[in-house]
Amino acid sequence: MTIFFWFSLFLIFYAFVGYGLVLFVLVKLRRIFIGKRSIGEIIADTLPTCTLIVAAYNEEDYIEEKIRNTLALHYPAGKINYLFITDGSNDKTPEIISRYPAIKLMHSDKRNGKIAAVQRAVAAVTTETMIFTDANTFLNPDALIMLCRHYADPKVGAVAGEKRVKIDSTSDATAGEGFYWKYESKLKIWDSELNSVVGAAGELFSVKTALYESVHPDSIIDDFMISMLIAKKGYRIVYEPEAYATETSSENIKEELKRKIRIAAGGLQSIIWLKSLLLPFKQPLLSFQYISHRVLRWTVIPFLMIVALFLNILIVAKTHLLIYQLILSAQVLFYLLALSGWILEKQQIKIKALFIPYYFGVMNYAVIAGIFRYLFGEQSAAWEKSKRK
């Protein structure tokens, strides 16, 4: 019992903190023995041709601002195309886009889902690279250049931008989303320097057109699958924090939970579809990163957190060793803080110190819920937008 308890604690610590420490050490060693990865000077003539793809479904509230943001992005003239696809939209989104001749509009009245829309858009692309971004996110002016400069390295097959969550002064527990992404960004920087980022987020990422592989229409998190299929071919996914997409946090914790459950269900689906990466024989470093950064969090960790708590209670009941009492006290305190965050949010009392434990609890509950939703076939691949502030 005590062995499994310590093993559970070790994996929990490793998944959320230990892997970051290991990454930090490995990156330092790489710099010592191989050198720091360098990026060549940005030369406009050497940047690849590029198509920016935006899949928009009923986004009339955001689309005009998105268009202005898109047309203001920096990239060499004649090397950039803009393609917006609005399949299934029955509001004014297609009409608004059609007012801008610089943007190619693809529209079909039939709604077949985001994946089908993206696949249809990709089929019309003739440029060397593609950049995908969401309709409700806004990019920094040099984002496209910062992404595409990495393709000077022939080993790079995809580039992931950074997701930034705007947190206002009236934020509730969804502010934990912003804190989480800041930590994730640091891990991705180290992942990228060591070898490759483990997947890309749909808010902003780019791929070489020739390497793009269509994903299954039932794919729940298609952006992750698109990028990982490229990594499976032996190409690096680079992380570029100087190319970032900004969006507001979820409207409330209920909306954030809905989004997290979907991601968790998609995570389990991806693990099953990418099962060959669980065996480290072909790409040992990528498999190590994939299992450490994704697989553990998307499978066993939330269950081990429950197991560790109950085993700790049983051990304390049988022994009076101080170390187990202290660990149990720390666990109980953490969950009480998370519970307090939930109760206070219900009362609309906002204490930022409770955002992180509350959000952490929600995130891990979402993994359990997502796993069961996927196993019982209750998670649809249909794109369901989360409400944003």
C-alpha cells in the first residue's frame, strides 16, 4: 500500500512539476554539448508562400475585427493569401467577409463540422505553407513572419504559436486558464528546444502544405492530430512564443469545464490513434516528451490523485508517522482551497488566491469526465464553441 502511495505521488508530481524540471536540465545539457538552437536572420525573399486559413461559424460578432486584424498582419506582398471558410453559417458572417476583396471566401450552406470545412479549404491551397487560426482570436502584427521563418530549417514540419488568455480585473476562476497557459508556454519553449513540441493548439499554428495529412472526420481535437501526424513523420514541431493569438477567457467556469471535457475526450482518442508513439523504439525522444507532457495528464493522473488521497487516509489510520500526516494535511488543505473557490464563486465572491487550486481541480475533473464521455460514445466531434467574455 505504501509503495503504491509513493508511486502515485511521484507520478502526480512528475506530470505537473517534475517533467518541467527534467526538461530544464536536459535543455541545459543540450546547450552545453550541442549548443543552443539558432534561428537565421529574417529575409523577406526567403520566406515561404503562405495561406492564412480561418474557419468561422456564425462569428458575426467578431469577424469584422478579425478581418481588420488579419489584413494588418505583416508579410511580404505577393506571398500571402487569406482564406476564410464559413460552411453552415446562417448569420451575417459570410456577407461581412464578402465585402473584403483581399480575402477569398468559401461558403456552403451545409454544415458538416469544422474538420470538413478545414479539409475543404486545404484542398484549395496552393502555397508552400498554411497557417490556421480561430475566428475569435487576434494575432500580433509579426505573427506570420515569426511562424514562417522557421521553415528555413528543412527539419521543421510545423510551427505552434502561443495562446494568450486576456484576464481582466473582474476575472473569476477562469483566470486560472491564463495562469495554466503561462506555465504551458514555458514547457513548450523547453520542449521545442530539446526536440519538438507535443502538438499544437488551434488558436494559431502552421504546417508545411506538402506534409499535411487529412485527419479522420470523427477527430475531436483535430489541430492536435494534424500536428502530431507531422511529428510522427520525423519532422519537428517548433514553438514560437513571439507569434501569439490572444483571446478572452471562458465566459464562466461552466463554459471552461465544457471545453476541457471535450479536450480530455479528444486526448484519449488521440492516445488511441497515436498508440505507436507509446513505444519508444522509433522516436524515443518524442515518445518521452509525448508520454510525459500529454499521456500521463490525459489518462492516469486524475485517478491517481484520488487514489493517493484515500491511501494516505488509510496509512495515517494505521501509522502515526509524521511524514504521512503532513502529506495528508497538505492534500486536505489543497482540496479545501479548491472547494472554497467553488463555493465563493457561487456566491460571486472573487478571491484570486483560490483561482489556481479551483481551476486545477476543475481541469482534472474534466479529464475523468472526458474519459468516460469518450468511452461511452457521448462526445461528438462536432465543433461546439465555448462562450467567451
